[in-house]
Amino acid sequence: MSTASILILTKTVVEKAATTGKRYHVWDGKLSGFGLRVEASGTKTFVIRYRADGGGRNAPERFMTIGRFNPLTVDQARAQATKLLGAVANGHDPADALSAKRKEMSVGALVDLYEAEGCC
């Protein structure tokens, strides 16, 4: 079970999030469902947490990674989280969309298929 605390995520808060030897989350008090995951290794990653399938307590809880801290600023991550959580509020599941995209045929596989089957 992870330790959780609620406050406004800022650059200072993220930088001061200490490594504890265990994974934990720091949830943003400004945007519900937006948080920072701190790994045992010290890696800091922005995430969202939401309930799919229309929400409610019976819906499965989903997590989705937004990106790592440093290439991504807190404000950039919050803006992306706002878009993704907005899509959830409109009935979309961004994790399912990402999963479907990953299952699409890669360019390499498409070239292999073209070489094997040809165009005609």
C-alpha cells in the first residue's frame, strides 16, 4: 500500500519529494486525479488516476503515465492531465486508446507484409 499526501504540486514540491525505498504517490490538491509517482529508485513520474467505464466505485481504477519530471515541467504535466481527465469525463478511456494504438501494425511489420504479399 502506498503512502499518500495531498497538496499542490509545484516544482519545489516535486524536487523535494524524497526517496523512501518504496514507491509512493503525492496527489495534487488542485486537480483531482493528477499526481506524482516517486519510485524506490528516485525516479519521479507524473501520472493520472481515474475510474473507467463511467466512473463510480464499481468501475476499475486506472493509472496512466504522463511523463517523467525534468523533461516535463509540472505545468506541462498538469495541462496534459487536464486534457486526459477531461476525456475521461466525456466517457473516453485514454489508457484503452493508448493500448489500441500500441497494437496497431508497425511500419516494419507493414514493410514485411508488403514484401511477402506485394500490392496486387
